[in-house]
Amino acid sequence: MDEVSPFKLAADINGRIAQFLSSVDVGSLPHDQRQTLATLKNQATDIRLEVRDYGMAETRAEQERLAKAIAERIEAAQATILKLSKYNLLGAADVAQLSAQLDQLKAVL
């Protein structure tokens, strides 16, 4: 299997989440569900931006610091994804795919 760059993985994850969010009628959801969706959107953006910074880091120490921060954000995003599945906003296949992509991203850093 060809290795995919961390930035490409992060961009794919961000795009998949954006695509999912565009298919949800957010206005009809209760406040806590809307807030959870917004949290996931922000987490995906933050992961993508930190992965970009990781790729542009000038020292290995800076990359290691960013990799740790990204891993923490990935774990938080995975928890948010599970929360959305409890609200029945994400199906099992979506949860599995997003979780696998996030695990893959964590592994390549």
C-alpha cells in the first residue's frame, strides 16, 4: 500500500466530515447535538491545521510536540464521533471509517 502524506489524510478526514455536516439539517437538531456537530467540525479543522504545521516544522522536537498535540486532538475527535453515533447522527460504517482514518493519521506521524 502506498503511504499517504499526513496532510492528505487530514484533508480527506476534514472533507469527509464537511460532507457529512452538509447532509445534516442542523437547524432541526437539539442544542446539544448542534454543539457536538460544531465541536467535530472545529476538531477536524484544528487537526488539519496542526498537521500542516507538523509538515512545516523546522526541528524534530517541534514535530514531536505537534505529533503529541495532534494525537490528543485525534482522541478527542474520536470521542466526539462516538457521541454523534449515540445521537444516531452517524452510522456504524461512518464511525468505523472515520475512526480508521484518524488511527491511520496518528500512525503516520
